[in-house]
Amino acid sequence: NKKAFIFDLDGVIVDTAKYHYLAWQKIAGALGIEFTPEHNEELKGVSRVRSLDIILNLGKINATQEDKDRWLVQKNEDYLGYLVHMDENEILPGVLPVLQYLKDQGQAIALGSASKNARPILEKVNIISYFDAIVDGNDVTNAKPDPEVFVQAARLLSIDAEKAIVFEDSVAGIQAANIANMTSIGIGEESILHEAQYLFPDFTHIETDFLDMLIKR
Ligand code: G16
Ligand code: MG
């Protein structure tokens, strides 16, 4: 009874959202755009290019492609700067025991992330060996809520979509999992992730009984 367990990266495995926020804030600040933590919620699970467009819209700024390309490079350089000191301490609570349990049960594990920096991050926090497949922002053309990233992950694992389970912290990611006919598990707040089939505040609340239920059904 093998299932595909697909994990989002940012906000699910590690809290890199705070670094994305700082890097975007610097760009927004230089352009005189006010960019609050509430605005930042909209960027979760969204591609880098789309994120910049959302910020420019906030400031009602029309930019040339040349300007945009420069800001995108700048943002990523700043973001990578924050990752330099990242280590296993930044894995979110409860994630490692769940990964280990699924591994011990012989389940298939994949990453499904919008980030182009996913692989180096998994290496930095030393968990890349848990993943049987990795699909990230370098592999897909359509961003969440398009299900492409999760569909590709299940395909790489040779497991049907109906037997795939997705852990997500973003609205766009939950919608992508639902569209793909996969089981969607929200990690975060009910007020934001009400479309998820199951919801937990974090991985410390996910018990082995629940994982067994997902594996057996
Ligand atoms: C993550 C973040 C997004 C970020 C995107 C692209 O997605 O949630 O905020 O814009 O990756 O990241 P990068 O600039 O590193 O390519 P996910 O799907 O892992 O939550
Ligand atoms: Mg995420």
C-alpha cells in the first residue's frame, strides 16, 4: 500500500518565508513601496517573477523588463545571503520525525516546491536524502495553483494522483493539490487554509495514527 507523500518546502519544511520577506522588503523599500507582513502572505507559494509583479502593483509602478530583471537578480542575491548561515536547526518542529516514520514505512517521499533554490536548501539543512523525487521551480512552467509541480512529483514516483498526499502552507498550493485530486493537508491557520481536506497548526500535531490511516486507505 504505497502512497506518495509530497512536501512543499518553504513554510512546511523550513521557515524561509522570513528571508524571502526581508529580501523583498529591501527591494520594495528602495522603490518607496510599503510592504507589510500581511502583503507578504500573498507571495507564499508564488513564483519569484509573479511575486515582483504583486509588489510593483502595490506601489502602482510600471517598470521595464530590464528594471524587473535587475530587481529579480538583486532579490535573489539578498535572499541567498540570508541562507548562508542556514543549518538543520531551521527545520520546522515535527518535520523530521514524520519524514523518518514515512521512510521507515517504505512510503514514497517527494518535494514539490515553487522555489528555484530548493535543492541547495535541502542540502543545507541536511535532509535531501529523504527525498525519492524533487520537483521545484526549475522544472515547471506553470506555478501553483496549477497542479503541474505535484503531478510531476507523483509521476516521478510512479504513483497515481489519487494516492498522493500533499503538505502545503499556501492557499495556492492547497488549491493545486485539490485540482490534482490529491489529498490536501494544510499546515497553518484555518482562517487561511480552509480549502484543505485536513489541517494542522504544525507537524508536531501529526501523529503516527493519522499517517497510518493515510497509508492504509
Ligand atoms: C517558495 C515561496 C515563495 C517564493 C517561491 C520562489 O515556494 O513560498 O514565496 O517566491 O518559493 O522562490 P525562489 O525565489 O527561491 O525561486 P514554496 O512552493 O517552496 O512554498
Ligand atoms: Mg510554501
